[in-house]
Amino acid sequence: MPKPVMLMKTPPTRRFVPFPQINPTPIYLESSELEALRLVDLEGLSQEDAGTSMRVSRGTVWRLLQSARKKVAQALTEGRQLIITP
């Protein structure tokens, strides 16, 4: 069983839809991926500090960040809907 991740903020929205939407296939971003992205890229925390805040290891934060960054970049460059899952 994976260790539960502590989320400090719940996202105010669950979906981003580009206009025009080029590709109808959505990309699903997990809440834990969004939290890692928010803490490191928006709040400026180190991966170590983000891991402490989320109660996971630095390695887990690194994995979540890599996945989140790829998904966001893919959604932006391919004109795909981004759905945040709980």
C-alpha cells in the first residue's frame, strides 16, 4: 500500500479546458501531483521541505513532480483538457 499523502490545499477547480481544444482525450492529474507542483514550483520549497509538508520522502516528491510537469506540459502543448482527480 502506498503511503498516504498530506494535502495542504484543495484545488478550487477540477478541470482546465483549452480553447480551442485540439485533442479531446483528457489528461488526469492527481491531487498529490498538483500539491507537489504547487509546493515546489509555486511556493518555492525544496523537495525535502515539500516532502516534510506532504509527509512523504523527497524521492516521492521528485516522482510526483516529474509526472505532474510532464502532464501539464503535454496538456499545454497538445491542447488537451486537464482534469484534477481527488
